[in-house]
Amino acid sequence: MGMMQMAILAAGVLAVLFLLIFAFAGPSASRAGAKRLDKLKYRHSDNADVRVEAQMKKALSARRKTTRPKGENMTKLEILAIRMEKTGKNWPLSYFFYAAGGLFLLASGLLLLKGAPILLCLFVGLLLGAGLPHFIVGFLINRRVGKFTASFPDAIELLVRGLRSGLPVTETIGVVAKEVGGPVGEEFRKVVDRIKIGQTMEDALQESAKRMDTPEFQFFCITLAIQRETGGNLAETLSNLADVLRKRGQMKLKIKAMSSESKASAYIVGSLPFIVFALVYSVNPTYLAGFFYEERLIVAGMGGLCWMSIGVFIMAKMVSFEI
């Protein structure tokens, strides 16, 4: 009965804490003021780059409103399949479930051999089996998207040179697919293949934009769509877009450099308890063995993990900036 009361008390404290966080996490006044200043800048500025950026943001917000219901109707398996495709590894969806099941059995089996309770074994096994594959897939996606974003302005410049030399858009996309390597070349080759089998250029680009899900590629697709509807100098528009994307990349690098100290502190603070636990357990296993079979220590350890998770979440939000 005492164990149940402790569990209910811990759950109540966590619930109150989450309610306090949501209650005081209101809209930021500084962010709202920055948005108002951006609107005034976009409305009254005569700079070509500022006008292009404003047009891109308006078109992107409108496109998100129109495409959001499709994402909401997708099943979890379809979303997971898209995430696996974003890694660029051509892994089937079954690999994810094999890895998750293997990690679950391995972690649960090792804890059972150590004499841990069945509930703790299932909890740790589910945590590792469900969390680690998602973390690895997310890491691969972010690495591929980073490579794509870094070389995408160069691909746009190559596209601009082809357009200025008199080539049509589809031919220049084929040149980019041949000349540019990495994720950019792969995505443009897929676009060329779709065009060859009868898809329109806009549909082929939108399919790649849906899979990549990056603002830079969405800006590119929207630029081509707007130019097709309204006309104008496409080479000049794409050149301005490449310059805007380079400035976005420079701003991201500046923010990364400025927030690196805070991120390093978060990593050290978050990993220090686990390092100390491992060191003490390697020196004197009996001193910390109670965390694997004593119910009160298990509840205390899980409560500590919850508190640490909340702290890491708050620190991550503090160093997260929107560009």
C-alpha cells in the first residue's frame, strides 16, 4: 500500500509540474515584437532580397495550410516508412522492427539475468527498443538534410547558369542531377526520372519536397510554381533565392557557434549522473545493486530520470532558435 501511495504521489507531483510549465510558458513578447518588425520590413523595404524572402514566407505558410490535412490522415506506418526513406539508405521498414525487437529482447534479457524485476525489465526494454532506433533514424535524417542544405545553393547557382545560357528548366535540372553529388544529386535524379515517366515538373518537385521536408527545397519549388503562373526572369529570381539561402545558412552557423557553450553544458549535466552511477557500480556493485530490485529505489530512480528529462527538455528549448 505504501508503494502505491508513493507512485500516486510521484505521478501527482509530475502532473502539477507539467501544468505549471504549460501555465507559465506563454507567448514570448520579444518573439512577437520581432515578428511585427519583420512584417514592417517586408512591407516597406525596397531590397530585392527582402521582397523575395517575404514572398517565400507567404507562399510557404499558405502551402503548409493546404498540405497539413494530408499529413494528419497518414497512418503511423506510412509516416515511419517516409522517415526510413528520408535516411537515403534504402532500408526496408522491416529492418526497423527487427532492430527494435532485438534491442528489446537484449535489454530485457540482460536485466533479467541481473535479477531485476519484470516490470523494470519491460520498461527499460521498451525504452531502448522504441527509442534507440528512432534516435538513429533521426540522426541519419538530420545528417542527410544538413548535407543537402549545405550544397543546395551551389546547385541553384548551377541551375541559374544553365538558364542564362539558354537551356530550358528541365534540361538544367538534368545537368544538376549529373554534376552535383550527394543528396542534392540524388533528389534531382529522382525528379528527372519522374519527369521521364510522365509526371509534370511541379508534381515531381513537390514529391521530393514532401520527402525532404526542408524549407530550402520548398522555397525552390514555390519559386518555380510562382514563376510559371506570373512569369518573369526565373534566373534572377533563383539567383536571389540562392543568396537568401546562403544567408540563412550563415545565420544558422552563427547561432550554432553562440549556443555551443550552452549545449555542451547541457550534455555534461545530463550525462554526469549516468557516468557517476557507472563508475560507482564498477567499483562497488553491491552499493547500487538495490536500484535493480528494491521497489522504493526503483521508484526514486524513475522519478530522477523524469526530472532530468524535464531539465534537458527545458535546456533544449532555451537554445532552440527559429530562422
